[in-house]
Amino acid sequence: MAYNESINNNAKAGKQMLIGLHLGNGYGSQPGAWRMPGVDPKSYTSFDARVKQAQAAERGKFQFIFLPDGPGSILTDLETESPSFNLDVMLTLAAVARETKRIGLVATGSTTFNEPFNLARQFKALDVMSHGRAGWNAVTSSGDAVAANYGRSIPSSEERYGRAHEVIQLIQALWGSWGKDAWVHNQESGQFAKRDQIVPVNFKGKFVGSRGPLYIPPSEQGQPIIFHAGGSPNAHELAGRFANAVIGAAFTMEDARAQRNAFREAAERYGRNPDELKYIPGLMTTIAKDRRTALDRRIKLTGSLIPQRVAYLQQMLGIRLDLSRIDEPLSKEQLDAARPSPYDPRSPHALKIAKEGWSLRDIIAHGVIDYHPVIVGPGIEAADHMQAWFEAGAADGFWISPDINEDGIDSFVDEVVPILQKRGLFHQDYEGKTLRDHLGASDQYGVDLRVLTWSKDNIEK
Ligand SMILES: Cc1cc2nc3c(=O)[nH]c(=O)nc-3n(C[C@H](O)[C@H](O)[C@H](O)COP(=O)(O)O)c2cc1C
């Protein structure tokens, strides 16, 4: 089904956007962040640093922080770069939970390499500890480097997603296995809990199983919220069935809109209201008082990577570039000959920046070869980007990756958030206390019967 503008257009529906903060290794999204002045080079092991960064996002009323996870593999060149992930996402979120009050706490937990019982227990304990602020980014793992940490190889997509469907349902069943009203803790009568309301799940699937029950009562939001991240049709199906939010990646508004529609259509196929599933693409930021200052900051951050990035830019534009003329704009001949590569969706934007007459160094500093769209400039440019995508039905919100966390989160909070608030696009304050409240997600405890695939064959006597 094709969605018409009135369904897609968030602004017309009077909605406001969601904002999350990417907290990876804690330094920031640029590889050079750990070396910048004012940054503690030992932040990698500092839980205090992570707490401070989450508090900065909470000051900006962000709905959540998001901690991706590998899990546990080293994907960077440690000679010069910090690892991309936290020491341990659950321990980090536990530390943050104790020092924040409202912001949602979302971490990746692999459905491929974890046992459901362990994940169910950790995320629900975090949910109770944080008074209903936990979210689980239920992903399938890809990459042999990750599999190697578990002594395994990467299963096929079909197998990874088959397992993921079972894992999520089983975990939700475990979350609901301690009945909602089972815990009476009545000192007078001596009844601790209603035993008959705490029941095993006895699930035996093709990929995973668990007897249960899980001895954890409901949190203030009942149970954690499900997030998902992935781009394939299998990912659409998984998120369409179970997720309340998708952590996305899209370089253009058109691609974001197509992805958002694919997820919404999948949700509808499973009998859900498409608005139950929020699509949240990424945005990287270098916020400064003007474009020049922001570009200089990026050059300082990523200077050593420029030769490597120029080599790649040649492929994106289909022309030869000369490193010895790094501080000159591209010539008319080069611009005339340039053809954006059909294999890299960032190429048309890179050519557009080149045509504006920036030097080769500045073209790179615009972030034309980064993982998400990049704002390098004053806060209003970020606000304009977010408004345009939001109003075009390309996003329900954004996860923000500042270049350097130390001051980049505060810049966003002070320079971008007030503009969005003034335009009525972002809330003034938290309306509720739980992550479920922040996302406007409806109540759920245990499995969602609308999307359940279990049959009686899956239940062991
Ligand atoms: C925006 C985004 C964020 C992701 N975050 C993680 C992550 O934190 N940990 C992880 O193991 N995989 C992560 N992934 C990878 C996906 O979980 C998945 O393995 C990959 O996209 C391949 O799945 P596919 O077959 O659905 O495309 C992420 C993917 C996207 C698009």
C-alpha cells in the first residue's frame, strides 16, 4: 500500500519529533575525538564521563540515549583510534540509571549470540532499576569478527532473523511470566506473591527455549520497549511485528521516507497501527557559530584521515583529485567531468558541496563521507534539516551523534533544541516518566497477542 502525504506528514498530524543521543565509546562520533583539547583521553573507561554525557542529553529533554554494541569485537585500528563501543552497555546504563531521572536508556543486545533468558533478566532488571526507562535494541548480529568472539560463524540471514523472531517473543513472554499483580508483599498476611500468577513459559522453539518464569515484577512501564536496527526486508518484518522504534540510517530524505514507509507497511501487515513504530534515522553534528568555525573544528578532528578520504572521494565523483591542491576548489573541468557514483548514495551531496566552491579539504570536512548526514555549521542548519525530514514524513525523530561528546552534546542542547522548541517541533519538557510515555507507546505486558506465532507445539508439558 502506498502512503499518502496526509498519513506521512508528521507536521499536519500535530506531532513532535523524538531525539536520542548516540553514546558509543563516549568520546564522540569522530575518530579523533579522544585526542581533542578538553577531552579526557581516559574517558573510555570512565563511567562518570558517560553519566555526565547522559545528564547533558537529559538537560536537553532527549527522549533516550542509545548505546550500540558489537558485541565485544574490535573493529577499529587501536594503534590510533578508540574502540567504538562501551566497556559493557548494561553496566554503563546501570550507572547512568542511578544518576538520571527521565531519559530513556536503550542498548543493543544481540539476538544472535545471547541466550534469551540472560537478555530478559538484564533488561528487565535495568527497567526496574530505572523506574521504567529501559529499551532493548534487538538486532541480529552481522560480521565474522563478532561471531569469532563466540567461537562461531555468522548464520544465514534467514537463520538470524528466524532466531530473532523466537528470541523476542520468548523474552516478552518471560517478562510477562511474573503476573502484573502477582507481587503483594503483604507483611501482615505473610503473602509475598501470588504464586499462581507467576507461571513458567515452557517454550521450546526451533532455535531457542526456556522454562521460566523470570522472577522480576513489572517496572513502572511494565516491561522494556523494543527497538530494532537493520535495513533488509527481514529487518522490516521483525520491526514491523515487534518494535516500537527503529534506529535507522539514511543519507537522503527520499531514502529515509522509503525506509520509514517500508517499516510502517510491515507494521500494518501485522495488524498494528503504523504509528506504533517510530522511524529514527541518524544525524551527525558539528555545531559552531558559523560554517567556517565548524569546518575548522572538523579539520582538526579528522585531518589525518584526509588523504584516505580524498582517495575515496575520487571514486564517488568519478574524477582524479590532486592531494597537492588540497586547499583549492575543484577546477571547472573537474566539476564538468564529475559524475556521482550510483554505488554510493552520498555522491550527489558530495558533488553539490564541491560545486559550491569549497576547497578539497573543506569538501571532506563537510562530512560527505560519514555514516549519516552531517551538519557542519550553526544550530539553525541542524534544526532546518530535522524539520524538513520530519515534515516530509521521512523521520519521526533523530539519533544524534555529536563529533565530540565533551562539548558537542551541550552545543546541540543549547543551539539546536531551543530552535526546535520555538518552532513547536520538540517538546518543552518530559510529559511522562517512562520511555513508553516518551515514545507514546501503548501499554504492553508480556507478548503482544496480535503478532504471536507460537502454537501449542512450542509449549512443553
Ligand atoms: C542504524 C543501524 C544501527 C545498528 N546498530 C547495531 C548495533 O548496535 N549492533 C549490532 O550488532 N548491529 C547493529 N546494526 C546492524 C544490524 O543489526 C544488522 O546486523 C545489519 O544491518 C544487517 O542486517 P540486515 O540483514 O537486516 O541488513 C545496526 C544497523 C543499522 C542500520
